Amino acid sequence: MSPSYEKRLHRPRRRGNGWAAAWRRGIAVVLCIGGIAAVSLQAQPNDDSILVPTYGNAERTVSKRDCKAFQSRIFCMRCTLSYPIATDGDAPDFFHFIPRQIRDILRQYRKCDLVESVGEMTENDLPEFDFYQEWEVDVSDVTPSTYTLAIQHAEFSGGAHGDEGFEFRNYRRKDGGLLGLESLLKKGSMKRFKTIAEKRYRQIYGLSMKDDLSDKAGWFENRFVLPENFAITPQGLELAYNVYEVTPRAVEPPSFLVPYTAFRKLIDPKGPIAFALDPDHPVSETNNALLALLRLDLHKEKKGILAVNLTFRILDNVLQTLSYYKSSRITVQFPSLQKTDAVLDYEVSDDEDNVTIIPAGKPIYNFKRKKTVRSRWLQVILQTTDDQDPLHGIHHLHLRLRLPKKRPFILYYRLERTNDKGKVERDPLVDGYNKGQQGLPNYTIEWGK
């Protein structure tokens, strides 16, 4: 089956939203708070982030509703469930397992009592809005040997706001067997994986290993714990926390990707994610800093050609106001490449963005030595504009490179942003970064290791 493609949204910072899985699938969730009558599931415009394969465009939706007139008003309760179905013979075999794997969700839907709920609405304090319960099941990720279901649930049964949550369930493609985190790793590796996951979390959220999680990240305790939910993705394991799991409702529940390259030595070579041990497997890195998301994805297109996809997205700050940065500059360096013809072609998503390619031997400025030097290797610079508005500050750069024979292929990258006063600010990188040829620290990503 040739999968269709859709764009995955990175979740912007929103208060009181626990549907991490919903934002992963490009679903906008409108919560029933202070004047909004119900949760609305609506497709977001596909203008944002990274292309990923998606399966199961067809879905089955079942719904029931009951209403009662009371004191010149009509009070209603509705229950809705949607889940993916196979519509033709080209659908992956695992689609036939899904009805069995969501039996518990089907039972919850059937137990949704409309008459009793409407009765409660009219017997107690009269609510301003209708009651509801909604479940949505989706195939969120597919790998060569696994697939992941994202199950989202929302309800409103009175009070100041509704409740919502999500769950990831990972399965083997061949038999639909449920997979736990320990089944992916070598025996006795969980403690080491937790250490790696904490390091990744702190790196992505700009925290040092000494920073207090309760003070700097809004956690309940200064103790890192693995979330209950994880998703097996083509690039790595996505770890996502629900509302109240480690943070209060007012703090956005964190989610982050632990790429396979970060824990490759822990992967069971005979386990469900052994595909990640292939040196040609795609790799991905994500970093959050300076009110922005910066992500790189590397994958081999065909022999001798590597595709590099860079996604840069402006995020809302904690005060829900516009970014105060005017423009951004992302420098991508290739220590094993020299000439401009190593870049076979490139494409940007915004016509106003500028791309500069600097080959080895050209003059560049070294900030540490405070003088102009000769470039030792190839580097590509993306200069973005329109960074004031988080809704439109979305930028993509797609590169196709001629791969050198030497492995692993190493790439350095960094972020610099210019504020409204003309001052350049650089990403406050934490421990363990490499300094590039301009004397500045850089993130590092390796492919083919």
C-alpha cells in the first residue's frame, strides 16, 4: 500500500489542553470553558510542520443523542465514537485487528447513558451547555513492524470546564499483539533508557541537568518520571504526558521525541523496533528554544542522495502574546562536504525566506576569534522573515545532498534570532554540544551511524 501524506502539527502552547495526541494528528480541540458550548473536532489547515505517512482515511462514526425540554430550554446529551476502518483490499492487514483492540472503548460508548445524564442536567444546577462524551481512535504512526493507535477522550458533565485525555497503544503488525516499553529494549535497560529520556527532555525544553523541574518546568515534583503513554514512530519513541500526570492543568503537558539514535545500544536486536538498527534508517532531532521549535529530519532518498528536511515554527510564549523576534537565522553545517554542487537542489516554503550556500574556502566570521576566517566546509543558511506572528511564522527548508562515502554523516545546526531592538540572541544550548567553524556551539545530528 502506498500511504497518502498529511502534515503533522507541533502542538502550540495552549493552557488547559491535554489532547497531545490530537495535536499530533492535526486536530484542533476547542475546550468547553467560559462560553464555548462543546468540544469541536476540526481538521487544521495543512500549512505546518512535517510530512508523515497516514493510513485509514476512512472512518466509522457512531453517535447517539437525547434531549429534554425543561423550563423553556432544551438540554441535550450526546455520545460519539469514531475509529478507522479498512475500505478496500489495499488497506494494511492490521486494520482487521482494530475492532478487537478497541472493544473497551466500544463498551464505554454503549454504557453512555443519555436519559440518566439529561435527567441529572435538569434535576441539579442547570448547566449552561450541553453534556457530551466523545472518543476518537486514529492510527497515528506506522513502522515496518508496528503501528500505534491514538485514543482521545473528552467529556463535559457540568462544572467550569470539560475533561480530556489521550492514550497511545502500540501493537505488532503481524499479529496485533500489544507492546510495552520494556518489550522494545534489551533486558535490564529501562533504567538507562530513563536516564537518556530525561537528558533528551531537558535538552529539548532548554533545561540543564541541574535545573529544578518543579521550579523551571512546572512539574509537581523535582523528579523525572517516564510518562504512561509512548508512541512508536518511524524516527523514535514519542513520550507524552497527560494532564495532571506531572504538571497541573495550567501548565501545558509536555511531549518529546527520543530518537532511536539516542538509545540504539539498548534496542533489542530481535525485538519489535529492530528496524531502527539499520544505519540507513531515518533520524530526527527536535529542539525548543527562543520561543521556537527547530526540527531536522534526515532520510536516504536513494543511493547516494540524502534528504534533509528542516522545520522552523514560531511558538506562543507563556503569556500567550506575539513573539518579539523579527527574524531568525538557522545555520546548517556539513563537515564532510566542501563544494556547492553537493547540494543537488533545495526548496523553501516561504517565498520571502532567503537561502545562502557557502562552500569551503569562502570568508566567514568567527565570533570567538572576532575576525574573518576561511570556511573549512560547506554550510547552508536559512534567513526567515515574518516571525512576529506565531500563526504564520512557519518555515520549511528541504535539501537534497550528494552523500559522501564516509560514515556517519554529521550535521551541525544552530539558531539565532533578532529581536525588535536589532539585537541578535542565540539558542542557550546546554551541555554536550559541538562548536562549529564560527566558534559557536551547535546541535549535532548523525545519520548512518
